[in-house]
Amino acid sequence: MNYEERIEALKKKKILNETQAEELNDVLEGEGDYDRWDEDKEFHFNWKYIVSFIVIALIVTTLYLYNSLVNKSEAVDMAWSQVESTMQRKLDLIPNLVKVVKSYTKHESELLTQITSLRANAKNMIHTKDKAKLAKLNTKLNTSMMQLFAVVENYPDLKSSEHFLQLQAQIEGSENRINITRMMFNHAVGVYNSSIRRVPHKFIANAIGLKKRAYFKAEKQAHKKFELGM
């Protein structure tokens, strides 16, 4: 039984007269409208709060994913700069080595010319994006260098030269550092490449144009120890 039926029942029992019944009906109608308005207001308020929370959560998540990818990309660039630095050090030592060897030998000009040419090509390619080509060139240079140090065995005076021995040790140390920084770079590339392929990072990477990065892979023969005949 609703309030209108109850008011009618009270009128029939002579508890309320017509005027009292109308006044009570007006009061009850007003309370009903207020209650419905208040419930609607509360519903809209809660829905607005939920939507705002979802939007904020999406923004925060997107920023986190973006910053994560940027950090991984920067880690790749920093690792490559270490490879460049160690390789540059090695290439800077080669002209002095060629000069010393040339002063002791007269019949190795072809090999020395080859080393000089490979060194110049590698120096020009250090900042290239074609890391596979640079790795192959570095392997060729190492092969020629090992040939040179094998030839040095035929020149006792050169082999015992203090200047030559110092350059030999420095070049070997530089090549060892190149191998270490190469592994660090490849690890950073692996972490980055894996991230941009995974959901939800993949959506952010596609949106901002991040692409897969190339590894700096050495050829099979380059995995052998860089022996300089010391």
C-alpha cells in the first residue's frame, strides 16, 4: 500500500479531513521527489569519480611505459658509445704500429697497405647504423693484424723493440675491451628489442615510432682469442 492509499484509508476512518489529507499528500510528494533527486545526484557523482580515476590511471601507465622505453633506448645508445670509444682507441694505435713495423721491414708493404686501408674504412664506419658491416670489417682488420704479428716473428729486432711491444699490448687490450663492450651493447639491445615487442610496451613503441635495433655481431672467426704473438 502506497502513501496515497493510506491517506484515503485515514479519510474514510474520519481521522483526516479533506484539507489535512491534501496537505499531507503534498508533503509526501515533495519528500519523494527529493529522495529521487538525491539518489540520481549520488549516482552521477560516483560515476564521474570512477571515470576520472580510470583516465588518470591510463595517463600514469602510459607515461611510465613511455619513460621505460626511452630509458632502454638510451641504454642502447650509451652502450654503443662505449663500443665506439674502445674501437676508436684501437684504430688510433694502428698508424703508429704501421710506422714502427715499416721502419724495420722492407718486404711487408702490401700487408701494411691492406691494414691501413681497413683501418681507414673502419674509422669512417664507426658511426654507421650498419653494425653488421662494421663487425665484418673489424674481423678482417683483426685477421690482417694477426698476419702482421706472425710476420714480425721473422724480425728479431722489431719483435724486441720496446715501442713495438707497447703498441702490441695496447692493441690487444683495446680489442679485449671491444669484445666486452660489444657484449654489453648486445645485452642492452636484447632488452630493448624484447620490450618493444611485448604488450603493452608494443602499443607505445608503435605510437612513437620506435624500431628494432641491430646487434653488433662478430663473425665466427672473431670469437677466437685475438692472439698477437706476445
